[in-house]
Amino acid sequence: MLPLDHQEKRTEDGSGELCSDELLADLCPILFASLARSDQRRKGINYLLGLLRAPGRKTVRNIAAFLGDHVNEQSLHHFINDSTWDWKPLREALLRYLAHRDPPRAWVLRPMLIPKSGEHSVGVTRIFSPNRGQVLNAQQAVGVWGVSEAVCNPVNWRLNLPQAWLEDERKRECASVPHDSVAESMATTAVRAYLDLPARHELKQRPVVVDARGLGTTEMVEELRAEGVPQMTRITGDTTLIPNDPSLSGWGTEPALASNIIRAIRDSRTRVAPTPPNGTGTVELAATTRVSTLGRPGTTGHAKRGGRFLLMGIGRGGGTWPEELWLTDLTTAHTNALYRLARLDRYVERKSGEGAEQLGIMDFVGRSFAGWHRHFTLVSAAHVLYELGRHGQTSVFSSYRPDVEPAGRGTRPSKLP
């Protein structure tokens, strides 16, 4: 049990709104129901508490130090990095919990660059960071965020494993990477992260929103289209498309750059404004036109027939319009609805900085492939508690005890909304 003085500090530091005792007591039995051993469930709760409340980086060492003498650092390290428990049932339980509490209305695929000081962490490679303007050692991953009317939360993760790293047998063995792992592009990593979403087929299909500019726009669009996934994909201006709108007289059916196509309909722009939680109410201008994609090359080298899409330009008025280009197969949706959908990417970007980084999404220390996934799974659970706690929940840990066995084993609903 945590010492009383620790509990008092948490109340005094002004961050007691992270989550309530009721939320913890509600989620933990469901989240950890797949863990057969009571000591594993107890360690899972301890790790959650540390992610939510430990100051500084959320490493095993810092978490153990914060929780006190009753938590053994080596035991907690083993629980994350070297234990045998499967993280996938926890992700499924977390998604089911969210689906019944506040069902997602869309999925946002969010690439993440995770800088690392060394070269031995699973999947680390040398890569250029646009934000930092330099090449660094980093992992690349994609998170799947479920966005509802009120909150957004990460519910699945996929780590990109580069070819050069996978070819190093010593690194693979040290990290216990599954034998069937193969190198893949970041576009494929993003699509697979969504397709591997736990219990996806039991959920109502929702559109996927993704900024594909750094992933390979054409590849991203075509991979989602091949899987039959409704999409809202941000593309680059040099993406080649085929005009397919009767209002574009004189264009014919020859391929053209997306930036040139959208400028041709500049005069048809309309005012749009996001509604919470998608934005702050800033009024922008948007316009849409019908296009087709070129598709993928066939066995003969010629492109197969592509899909029919809407190309949307977004931006403020002035000479720089458009500032963004989006491609969607939701061709019957209203422009305002498409605009609000596109703005979910910014919303998740802001939330990932406000919550996920604060809760330790960048702080995993270890070489283990399974350890990486376990840490990210529990950070996702901490983020759910954090987000729900920001919407009307109060208090934190004043009565919840990490050394008390959760009351009962959680059960999962038979059907998701």
C-alpha cells in the first residue's frame, strides 16, 4: 500500500484530476482479466499508477522509486520486459471498454518518431527527423487513435522494423523479435496497425484519417483502398490524379498534379469551421472536386484502374491557398463534414503531446519487442484514465490501493456498438 504522505503529495501538486478512484476500480478488473496470476495483475496496477503519477520520465526505475519500498524494481522490470503475458488481450479489453463507454466515431493513424540514445533498442535505425532537422537514432511506430464525441485515445500500436535491423540476427535474438516479422514500409505499418485492431470486425466501420505525406501518399491511399477501408488521407501536392469532374471543362482525362487540379476550382471555395473537439472555431476555406487515382501497376506494367475520390483543398484565404490537400472516398459527404474529419488529425496531434508524452509514451527503456508492446499498451490504458478523468472525474488514489487485488475478474461484453 502506498504511504499516506505519497497520497497527500499527489493531491497537493494540482494534478489530482488525472483520474478518479471510481475509474481505476472500474477499468482495472476488466483490463487485467486475462492475466491469470494475481501478482501480475497487481504489478499491472502498480505500473499504471506509476505512469499516471510518477514525476519525470516514466522508466521502470523511476516508477519503482516513486511507488516505494513495497514495489521491487527488478520484479517490475521483469514484468514488462521478460514476462510471458500477452498484451493483445489487454488491448482488446481496453477497446471494448471504450466502445461501450464512448464509441469511437473515427480512427486516426498517427506516425511517431521515438528518439533513442543507443542503437540496440528494438527497431532502432538512423533516420532524419524533420522537426529536429537532423539524423538521429530512433524507432518508428504508428498508433491507432479512436476519436469519439468527447475524447480520443490510442488503442493499438505497430512498430516498424527496418530491413537492416531484421538482418542482424544478434539484435533480433536479443530483442526476441517474432520469427515471422518482415520489413515493411511505413505505409504498410500504418495500414496493418489498423487492420490488426483488436475486435475490429465487431465494431461498426468508421473512417480512417491519416496524414500520409511522410508515408508515401499513393501507397497509403491504394493500400487502404485495397482493404476496403473508408479513408480521409492527407496527400502532397505532387500526387498524380485524374480529373473526373464535369465542371473542370477542358481538362480531359490526362493525369495531373493534385495542386494544379485544386487551384482550378479556387473560385468554388466555401467557408468552413470546425466544431469541438476538432478545433478552436477558426474559419477556413475549402473546396472539393471529383478525381480518380491511377491505381497500382499491374503485371503488364500498366496502372490498374484506380478508385473514385474527392480531392479537397483546405486553407485560409490569400495567395497561399490551399494549405492542405486531402483525398477521400466518402464522395457523398458534405464538405463541412469532411473538413471536421480532416481536423481530427490536428486534434490527435495535440492530445498526443498533452497526454501521451506526459504519461511516458517516449520513455520505454529496454531491448525487448514484447516489452515495447507491453509498455505502450499500459500507456494507452493510462491515457484512457487521463482522458476520462479530464471530463468530469475528480480525485486520484485517495482510496485506491495498488496492493489490493481487483474485485473479481473482468468479463467482456458479447457485442460491441
